[in-house]
Amino acid sequence: MAGAANRTNYLVVKMRHLLRAKPVCLLFLCVAVALLTFYHRYFPVTQKCALPRGENLRPGNHIDNSLDLWSRLDVETCTSWRAPIIWDGMFQSVVYDKYYTEKGASVALTVFAVGRYLEIYLKDFLKTAERYFMVGLPVDYYVFTDVPRNVPEVQLAPGRTLQVVGVKRHERWQDISMMRMETITEAIENVISKRNEYVFCMDVDQVFVGPFGSEALGDSVALLHAYFYNKPVSEYTYDRNPKSVAYMEDGDYYYHAAVFGGTWQNVKNITQSCLEGIKMDKANGVEAIWHDESHLNKYFWLYKPSKVLSPEYCWATEIGFSSDIHVHRLIWAEKYYKALRNQK
């Protein structure tokens, strides 16, 4: 008993000495915080797929059942509603390409190039899309621009076309968002629904740098935002204004409006819903914090996407190294803010 008491007294004395050594403790604390910050920044901890190993995502012989959800134990590979989250190493491109080729699938890719966005970004976007986007499948590019005559010529592979559609130019973001959603909806109704089964909608200030293939096709496709995919929900920049239709208290993920897609029916539902939300906000004198992206996040919160793309499919290189990003497929182009803001 005496020995135990002596050991207890010794520990108490040592703790008192440590507590008095404030500079040393503070230094230790700072180093510990720095190490934890570094670890979580470059080796983020994420949720894992809760699906039991060997259990299929979809009923029957659905193509997404070919995905190996357990090949990537470092990332979340499926959602709570059994939608796959597509990462490098999970799929075999030849399996998906064979499936969609035999199915006779064709894809529409819509992009807006208004003002100097056409001059600065469109040619690189189209040239790199020809090299990497849905290679081997029929693709129709739909370029919406206020200066159709300035759309650059790009050599296209057989079975791929370029359609140029004139649109009005707007200055305010709310009007730009409305025009984008309304124009895509009309294009789907008038043309795309008669030619293409699938649609992808993308921002023009991006460059393809790796294969963006048929594994990305699905009924309703959303993209995890590169800046938020490994952050807690509390840090997501949802619209927190209760007066906005886009208002969200909670959510599943934070999605990036730079890329979304699906069957033409589902994409039309997405764009119509976002358009109606933006119009209602405008009528009430409200503007969502991130415009159409805020409304897109609200839509995918209410109507879950059937497939989610990892940030490989739209990466921001300024983020730097991240251990779970094994390949870049589409990256943000350099932002020439000064030139774009002085485009009048």
C-alpha cells in the first residue's frame, strides 16, 4: 500500500512540474495541432461504404454491379442510398464501354461560352474533350454563346458533332443562372431528347486531362466538390437564408455545379427545378448565395443522385496533393478574373 501511495505522490509531483512548464506545454500543443492538421489535410479520414462485402448495389445484372466497391478502402465508395461514388480503381473501362456501345448510347455535352469565356476557354475545353470525353461513343457538343461566329473550329472524331446555339448575354449572376437553366431545358425539349439518351452539363473554364468515360453515365449524376468532399457537413456552403428556395439546414454532400448529368429526362427535371427556384427567389427579392449551385444542391438533397462522381472528375490543382486523388480527369482552368471582369 505504501508503495502505491509513493507512486501516486510521484505522479502528482510530476504532473505539477509539467503544468508549471507552460512554454514547453504550449510548444507541445502547437506541434500536436500542426501534425493533426497536416494529417487530416493530406490524409483525410472519410466515411466508408456501409454495404456488406459482396452485396450488389443494384438489382439484377445492372452494369454498376461490376464496380469493386472494396478496391478503395481509403475513400467512401457508396452512399447511404446505395449510389456508387466513382473513384479510380473501382471500375473496368472496357466493361462500361462495351455495355454502352452495345446499348447504342449517345451523349450530349452542353457548355456556355459567353463574353470572353469563349475567347479564353472554349477551344481548349473542346479540344481536350475530343481527346478524353466519352471516347468511342457518339457525342453532340452544344455550345451556347452570344457570339456564334467566334466559336473556334475543332476537328471532331466520326460520330461526334458540334451544335452552336445563340443566346443573350447577361451581367448579373442571377440572370445568368436563369438563362443557363432555361436554355438547357429548352435544348433538351427541342433537340437533345430526339438525339441523345444522356446529357452532361459543364462549365467551360475547365480542361480535360484524363479519361472521362462511360463509367460516369447514369440516371442522375452529381459531382463531389473538390474543396468540400473531405469536410464535415457543418463546413458546406449551403444557402442558409430561410427566405431562399435553396435554403438547407442539412445535407448529404456538397455538389459542384461545374458538372452534372444523367438521362435527358432527369437533367430536364434538374434544370426545370433549379429554374423555378431561381425565379421564385427573384420574385421575392432573394438571391441564393452560390446561385444555381445552391439550387442544385437543394435538388440533390430532395432527389438523390443515382451516381456520384469523385473529385477526380473536376479537380482544383491549387488544392495540392491529396492522398486519395490518384488521377485527374478534368481540372479547373486558370482563372483570369481581371480579364473576365473587364469584358464589357
